[in-house]
Amino acid sequence: QTPGKTQLVFFFTVDDSFYLVDLPGYGFAQTSRKQEENFARVTDQYFSQERQRAAVLLLLDIRRGFGDLDLQMVDFLDYYHIPWQIVLTKADKLSRSKQNDVRFKIIAELKRRRETLGEKSFHFDTPIMVSANQANDPGIEELRRFIASIVR
């Protein structure tokens, strides 16, 4: 619930068939400069190791959108040829109109990125939108389907 709480790499086994990995966050965490540097080091170490990854889910608070640090992260992921998918969280915190505004801005940014980088960008084209506290949210089911499709 509080940004920046994850400070280590956590591995979660799902159905004994794949792992979900939770990495330290960046950006809006209330952390010291030293902690931010540690998060960056841990993340760099994780991604620079040879291992099979289906994709990275880049969780973005819809109220904040796609910021400079997010662009740095996707540049990093593209450098390592790691597929990535944006997941917009806390969609229920904005009106439907504002949700669509943010989503369309991000889609436009992804389109520009694809036009500029071509096959050197490894993103999926449409962000998934999920709500903060709604277990029956259609976005959660969309996210489950996405994960199932990439781990097969």
C-alpha cells in the first residue's frame, strides 16, 4: 500500500509452473537517496543476470501517468530485450473520463516509441487498467489472461 515498501526481490511461485517476481519500486517512494541507489542496484543485478523472463509488468499509478523514471525503466528493459507490459493501477481513483485521457496518452507514447524504435522496443501496445480494491474488476481478469498467455 505504501510506495517503496518492497526493498528486496521476492519470488512467488504460481501453480508450481512459474514465478511472479516483485522488485523494489522507484519514483514516488518516500526513501532516502541511499535506498534509491540500492533499489537501482538490486534491479540492475536482477535484470542483468541470464534467466528466462516472460515479461515485466510495469505497474503505474494511473493518477501519476508515465513519467521520466518510467521512461528510463522501459529504456532499460528494451536494452535487455525484455518484453514489458504497462499495468495502470488504482483506476477506480479517477473518473472514467480521466482514466481514458491517461490511457490514450500512454497509448500515444507507446505508439511513438514503436515508430521510433521499431523492433527494438519490446512493449505490448495496450495498457491493462486495474482498480485498487475491487476483486471483481474486469482489469484483474484481463491481467490474469495476459499472464496466462505469456507463460505458456
